[in-house]
Amino acid sequence: MPKTNDNVRGVGFLLLALLTISLQTVAVKWISGDYPVSCIENESKGEQAWSTLD
């Protein structure tokens, strides 16, 4: 049976992961401006990205 301290540490890591993912999403939306997130993800992978500005 896990110790209570291990459970608290696990919850802490889950909250840290949630915060990290949320901050990454905010950063991408702030940097991207008018481009959709999928367009930026494709560019970062080196794939041909489609543009909504056409």
C-alpha cells in the first residue's frame, strides 16, 4: 500500500502537468496570432502547413 506522501507527490505532479500544458497552450495561441494551432504544429514538424489567409 502506497504511503500518503507518495499520493500527495503524485497529485502534485498531476497538477504541475496540467499547469504546464495550459501554459503551453496559452503561449502557442499568443505567439500564433491569427494562425490556427494545427498550422503551427505542422510547421514545427517540418510539414507543409496550410494557411487560412488565402
